[in-house]
Amino acid sequence: MIMDMEKDYNLMVGLRIREIRESMHLSREKFSEKCDISSSFLADVERGKKSLTSKTIYKICSSCNISADYIVLGHKEGFDKDVGIELLNSFNNQQMEHIVNILYEIKKLSS
């Protein structure tokens, strides 16, 4: 019973890590490099096969500017401006032009 709960917890944490990585548009290799962990370990974490130590959680949170609350508990504390800026910086000029046009349209609708 305890093993099942631990597996479920590891899987939920792994899915949140994967969500963060994908929202940053990073491959496992790039994300693991950014967080100073091995890509094979990251793959196991994302699949719920391995659990994270507090040191690894710290590495991920500090290198990606995210809250440990989300990784550990699943609590989103509103919009994280730093993650949004990092995501915007990952787009090329053509994509940014589209994004800016969309933002102008959203602003018009909310006025």
C-alpha cells in the first residue's frame, strides 16, 4: 500500500517536472543540462521511476525560477513572470511578431 502511494507521488511529481520542461520548450537533454542533473535520471523522474532529493528539487527550482510548491504539492501560485519571460525569449522573430499581434488583439478585447 505504501509502495503504491510512493509510486503515485513519484509519478505526479514526474509529470509536473515534464510539464515544466515542455512549457520551456526544452528537450530532456537541455533541461537536465540546465539543472545540472543527468538526462537518464530526468527520464526516470518524469516516468515516476525515481524520486527527487531536496538538493535536486533545489537545483531545478533555482535554475528554472519556479516554486518548489508546484513540484512537490502541485500548487500553482499564479503567473510566474520569470517563466513567462524565459518562454518568450525562446521564440524566434516571426513567432514573436505573431505573439505581439495576439497580445494587441487581447488588449483590444479587454478594453
